[in-house]
Amino acid sequence: MITIKDLRKTYDGFEALKGVSFSIREGEFYGLLGPNGAGKTTTISIMSSILKPDSGEVLLNGKNIYTHSDESKRIMGVVPQEIALYNELTAYENLTFWGGLYAVTPSELKARIDEVLKLFGLYERRNDKVTAYSGGMKRRINIAAALLHRPRILFMDEPTVGIDPQSRNLIFEVIEKLHNEGMTIVYTTHYMEEAERFCDRIGIIDNGQIIAEGTLDELKKNSHARETVVVNFNNLNDALLQKIHSFGSDFKQVDNMIYYYTNNLQTELSKIISQCNDAGGEIHNIEIRKVNLETVFLDLTGKQLRD
């Protein structure tokens, strides 16, 4: 359904995208995963025709989205990372404004506004000004606005950042419902558990390039990720790190944590703890991680995802 070919984009000499290519099938839930600055928002902005690339193209059912702009936009819904609402208007007025930008008749638009307000649990608050809404309520209205014209493709750029658990769970229920009904969803996120829960396939982007792609099982199979012991130190410094290096263990450092990798956790765990103690490390806590998307990501990039 969507084909992305060799996207490149530079901002003031910074190469944000370095030839990004991938494809998304109709009805697929595709996750774009990466750290801040990796190119997620730039990619999804180009795919949704908000931003133009320096080179490369995005094809929707074989047609370039820029040469067939009106046709493409009619079937796209976009949920931006930043809240795009007017605080001094009510929820209903906001939806009326945004819905008026689509080719929906006034009577049909009214029915659709009521529908999405009920879907997101905000019908009883429809006449309240958005300025009185919580962050989670604003996020829900932000998503509702993108659904008014019943798009076939929904682009969602980190839609659950900084919201309360109740709003997050409701958003999860809605997007699962939309996906089950056949909507194609392109979803960027920092949160590993969201990608694991929803995505049919995942593209991992780092430094403006897709470095891995596939189902979760395929990513696990094709990576070198292993069981991981994460040791968080109170006193990790260069001297301690040098001593840890001398033990010859297979590990990576991220901030104050050491990620030890092993194929035999049962026999290696006590050895790792002993080495840390021998090096003079003050252990704050230890976490055991099985192979999952986070360990795959760390193996591929050497970075943690951060808010």
C-alpha cells in the first residue's frame, strides 16, 4: 500500500534522513522505533505529506503522494506529536473546525463528531473548553480529530507521551479496534512495550537509516541479542569501568548501567555479581532481562530509548 524509496532530508547541514526505504502493507500496523533525533518524526512527516524530502519518494498504491496530493490526503489521518488544538474553544468546536477542513457534509460531520467523542469517552465534556482538559484528554481529542473523515491510513507520532494511565489504556483500546477493522496504522514510539503489543512489523531507525526491520520474532532471530543482566551502579566512573573491562566480560555501558550479555544466565549471574564487587562497584540494583525488543534494540544501536 505504501512504498518509501530512498528518502533523504537535510536541515541546515544536518543529514536527518540518509536514504530511508521500506514498505507497508494494507491493513498493517507498522511501528517506527528509534531514539530522539533518529529520524522518526521526519520520516512520518514526509510519509503524511506534511514535509517534502530533498529526494526520494513516497508511493501510495503506486502513486506519488505529492503529484496526487488531494487524492492521498483524503485517505490519510495524521496525529502529530504536538497537541494541535485551540485551548479557548470547546472540544466540540475544535472538532467542528478540524472536521470542516475535510469534504464532509455538515450533517454528517455532526454525527461523526458525536461518534468520536463517545469513542474517546469525552461526549459529556464536549462543551468544556480544551484549556480545562488534562493532558490525556487533549491527546484523545487530538486523535479524534484525525478520524473525522474516516481515513484508511492513520499516522500516529508518539501519541501516548506524557499522559495518564487511564487515557493511555483508552487510546490503546481505540487503536486496537481501528486496526482490527482493517485500518493501516503507522506508529512512532519511544515505548518498547507499545511496539511489542501492537505492531505487525517494526522498523528500527537510527542516525537517519533503517538498520533493521521485521516482525518481533524476525528481529530477535536476526539480532545477536542475548539474555542480559543490567547492573545499575551508584559509583560508576572511569576507574571502575576500567576495572570491569579487565575482567573481559561481554558488556556495554549506558549511563550508570552496565549491560552484561550471556548465553547461560544461570551459571553467569553469580560470576557477574562477584566481578562487580571485586571491582569496588556499589550496586544500586540488578535487573534480569530476557531477549525482547529492548534487548534487540540495544544490541543494534547501543542506545536506550529515552523520553
